[in-house]
Amino acid sequence: MLDPTPRVVGIDCGTKRVGIAVADPLQLFARVEGTYAPDEALAVLERLKVTDGLEALVIGWPLTLAGEEGAATDVVAAYIARIRERLPAVPIHKRDERFTSELAKQALQEAGVRQPGRRDKGRVDAAAAAIILQDYLDAG
């Protein structure tokens, strides 16, 4: 039996929720894993490392509209520090996440999700993680 191909994982980090998406073994497509509380998300990442292996993490970097760092990037930087404590050997790539929430809402609408579901912040965060990861995969 072949060893599983290590996965690339996308992360959309907020203060209350963390959206996680996982790439397929060929690293062509991102799929939503789910939305979790920050501590629970760390446990999910550890589980993914054990079950599938982790090649890299791609985390949304919330720049301002002007392209500058601010309070939101401080929150994500603190979460990256927590990830590095638990998964020190896994590379972490920051990816500009401006407009990913709006793109996620649009994608949910195009997928036929009705209005109340498109307002579900957890669903939007998970979809945003998939968009962040897909952007990274497409950039190759």
C-alpha cells in the first residue's frame, strides 16, 4: 500500500471561528473540511497531520483594502504562533485574503445555497478557506 500524499490545507482564521479546507492528493482541488473553534481547529490540523500528512498550510492574511497589515493580521499572526507550537515542522504560507468572504458568499449563491445559509458565518469561513487554498493551488 502506498503512503498517502501529504495534504496542503487552507485556513481562514477569525477570532471566533477557523475555516479549514483540504486539497486533494493531486493538489488540484480544494474541498471544505469544516469550521471550528480556534482550539478545535488546532486539533483538526494535528489529526490531519497524523492521518494524511501535511505538506503545507496556507493561511489567509487579512490585509486592509490599502494592502497594509492591521489589527486583523495581528490576530492571524498570533494564531500562526499557536500553530507553529503544535506543528513546528509544517511550512506555513500567508496568502492575501482580501475579498475572499465576498467570493465565498458568491460561490455559495452560485451553488444554490439559499439566503439564510449564505449568511451563516461558519459556512462562509469554510468556503473562504477553500478559496484561499484554491488560489494557492492554481498559482502552482
